[in-house]
Amino acid sequence: FQSSDIKNLDNNLFVQTTDIVPSGAVAGAAHNVKTGSASVSLAGTPSVQTYINGATDVAMTGMNLTAGTGKDIKVTSIKLTATGAGSCLTESDCVLTVKLFDGSTQIGETKSLSGTTVTFNNLNLVVTKGTTKTLVAKATLNTLSTVTDGTTLHFDVAAATDITAQDNDGNSVTLAGTVTGPTHSILDKGTIAVTLAPDEIDLTESRIVLAGNTDETLAKYKFTATNEDLKLTKMRVQLSANTSEEVASLALYDGSTKLTGDVVPTNGATIYADFNSFTQDFIVPKDSSKTLTVKANLNTVSAGASSGTTITASLVYDTNFEVRGVNSNTVITSVGSSNVDGRAMTVRKTKATLVENAVANTNIVNGSEQEIYNFSVSADSKEDVAIKQLRFAVSLTDNVGTGNTLAATSLKLYRNGSDITSLVGAMANLNEASTDITVAFTGEEVIAKGSTNVYSLRATLTGYTTGADDDSITVKLNSDSVLSDTTNTAAGVIAEGDGKNNFVWSDNSATSHSVTSSDWTNGYQVKNLPFSGKTMTN
């Protein structure tokens, strides 16, 4: 301050500079003046996609609008440039409308291309300073009569001046950057593929199905749609020959949801059911899969079904097959190059279910009668099960060490704890060269419908005198890997020989059942077979 800068009005005198505090210069605080800034860049989504001719509101380009830290930015217009190839070379022929979205909210009006560009005006879109807002341009495509190979389309922010913005003081802001959108392929239609769904235990695997059952699953088919959602509108299921008496009707399901009414198969040289009407849509999502189930209502034996008939449900690939593109409405009338066959199901009046049980003691007590195998047989509630013959694989193993002569003698068969050895033919004593045990009932062994019998093989084991040798005996009820040649008499099935007569049983489907009636078969498809066997050691 100078000597005449400050005056005391009370005495009309200037204040001396030495009385002024502070006496030196006073520096004010420094202030930064910020301007508005912003940038635009390509968003992570959508990525490159394949779209179908006529598709609606497909995501073409994502834009990240980022405001600098200085000021909020208001975007007032955005111009996009379309670039196409192939059938989209004239972009306006390919694009019907374009929309701009902030999340799920449309901003601005729905626009059409003007030449190769589309401009969204009067947006009033605020991007808060220091933040990013992502917009997505979506297009609805024209349905072209043809779509050539190599047809593509993309949308860009071609120049920095194509986005108009201002800060909250009304100053114009030019966004830094441009956007080159992903180049999407345009196809005339999606594609469909159908395969047999993976086997499910007790459901779609090859198995016994019971006459008279309703909603019995015959097959499951896995549909896979590529490039667009596809809706199944027609399908034919063909059945194996001579099954019209067994199958009363068929229906299609999506999980537990019934899609169609019950359709009665034709009765002729080729047996099939056509499904031309769906009560619920079966839509396979784009680039995903969905499973369709075929279920049957089966006739009873008294209504004409024959025990032993094999039913296979096949999806017919090129007749009465139709899927439609949800977006394109394009019709696809075949799938693959051959029918898709389900697993073979065998019709029976009843069925046996076998379970391999643990033996009472896995430690051999030399010279004593012991249980060497234990298993259960259950009959379905529909009818009794009869057994004629059981064949077991057996091995007596004298391990390295002391040479012993191993044997299993005085074999016996028990049912539910009671000795029924008198009901079977003689069972030969076993030695180290033995490979099997045959249990043949002199009549037939009956398991009452809805009940279970537990069976036990017992023998006196000798020669197991050296514990350190860990000698053993292994027993296993054999299975039949192929179906007996025909439903036959008990003796007829037994005569078919090894691999076909290990478990000889009947479903009592003959009007007058006996061991000589033609309703006997083998263990093919019997539930839980083959077994792993049980081993005992000393």
C-alpha cells in the first residue's frame, strides 16, 4: 500500500503504511476454468452376429458416449452411416427402420435410411461428467426375395461431427473419435438340426415297456437352431413295422407340457402319426437347443398288443416336416439326410427287476456252508413273473502261494430264507476249472405281481486253508446281450444257447400260460442287468 491509499474518516488523515496489516501484497487463490469435452467409442456389444432376412430390432452397433470431468454433456443428434454388401449393397433396400436404445428404453424416433445415413435429432440426452452412457442402434431388416452369399451390413459413426453435443453452458462440444460397427452377416434363413437326445436311464434307453401304459416315453429328440429362433409346425413320427396293435396313440411333449393332441397312427405297411396342429408353441432359440419328447399310449395285451413286439419311434426327416423362422417366417421342410431313430423298446405284459445284493459274509470259512451269492427279483404290479432258468458265471481262484484244491460243493438255493433246492434240477459241484452254475427249475418259479423274492445261493467251500494266499470265489448272474430269436416256449429259449439263455423268464402274456406256452424270453433289457458280481476271499 502507498501513503495516500487509506484515509481515516474520523480525523481526515491518511493511515500510515506501517499501520496497515498486512503491509505486503495479498495473493488471491488460483481458479481453474474447465471446458466441456467428450468422446465416442465402440461398445463391447453387440459383437459380430449373423442375422436373418426380415429380422426385427437386431442390434447393429453399440456406442460408448463418455463425458469428460469438466462438465455434463448434452447430446442432441447422432448420425449413423450404413454400409452393406451383397444383397445389402443398396442399404435402403435392406434396412426397413432403425431405432436407438439406452438400455431397454428407445430414445428419439424410429427412423428410415436416407440414402446411406439415418439421423436422430432432438435427443436431449445428458451424459453426466466423468461417466459413460452406452447406446445401441437396432435395425429391422426388409424381407428380401433372395439373399446372396456374402451379404453383410454394419452401422458407423463415420465422423466426429456426426454427433452434435453441447455443455451445460450451451457451448458446442465436438466428440473425439469415430465408431466402426461390427460387420454382421445376413442370411436368408436359419438352419435346424435334429439328433437323438442322450440316453436317460429307465426313460429313453432301450428297455421293456409295459402294455397298457399311458404316456410312455418312446424317444427324445434334440433340436438345434442356428442363426434364428425356429418354430416347429409339422412333424411325422414313424413307427417300426407291425406295431399298430401295440400303439394306440402318440403325442409330443416339451418336458411335462403337452404340445399336441393324441394322434392315432396309421395302420398300413408304413405306420406313422402326423402332427400338424400344436396347442403350445415349440420354439427352438437361436444358437441353442431344445428337446422334444414322443410319448405313447399303449394297448393292453387283451386289446391286441403282442408281448415281444419291438417299437422304434423315428422322426421322419423329409416328409411332413416343417419349421418356420420366427423372424423371417422362412419355411424349412427337411432336416438332415435320414430319419432319426429312437431306441428299440420291447412290449411286455409285465417285467422283472433284478437287484444284486451283498452276501452275508465275504470272508470264507473253510469247510462250512456259506452264502456265495444273493439277489432279488421283483415283479411289476401288472402281472406275475415266472422264471425257468438262471445261469451264473463262477470262478474259484487259487492265488500264488500254497497250492490248494478249491471246491464248492452241496449247492443249495434259498428263497426268502427257505430252502427250495428241491424245486430245481441238480447243481453240479464246482472246482477250479468250473465256469458256470445253472439253476433250472423243474417247473417254474413265480414271483407274484407287485412283490419281491430274495434268492440265495449257498455252498460248502473247501480247500481255502491258507489265509495268506487270499484265495477267492466270484459269482455273477449272467445277462443276455441280445434278445432271444423269438418269444418261445421255455425249452425253446433255453435251446438258443450261450448268450441267449442266462435268464429265462415269462411275462405270463399267453392266454393259457405254462412252461410250454410261447410267452417265454430271455434277460435282454431286464432292468439292472448285467451285474458286477460278488467275490469272497479266505
